[in-house]
Amino acid sequence: MDGEVRFDTGSRAAYSTDASNYRQVPIGVVVPRHLDAGVAAVSVCRARDVPVLSRAAAAPAWPGSAATWPW
């Protein structure tokens, strides 16, 4: 995968909340460098039944948006 895969506490904490009181600390954080790398990361997660929540610079921070989606 072309990008970063992070499991450190700081990265996981940064991606654990939205604009609500809901908090779910992720298993890890993937930061792909391009679309194909993102597709590859989601494919790996899907093959292993790992939940995925897509976040981006323009992703909503509405309450409840941190609920995982069963890809």
C-alpha cells in the first residue's frame, strides 16, 4: 500500500471522535497517497472483515459520523 498505516496512540486518538460525545478508538489509521492505495486498503480490510470508516479533509464531523460501516 502506498501511504502510511498508523497504530500509535496519538493517531488513533485523533481519528476517534466526531462532533458528538461518541468516541470509538480505531484499530489503526490508514493514510493512502492516492486513490488506488485507498482502494487496496479497503479491499484488504474487507477480505479480513475489518470495519472501515472513511474520513477525509472534507468529511463531515456531524454527531454520529464515527459509527463504523460494515464494508
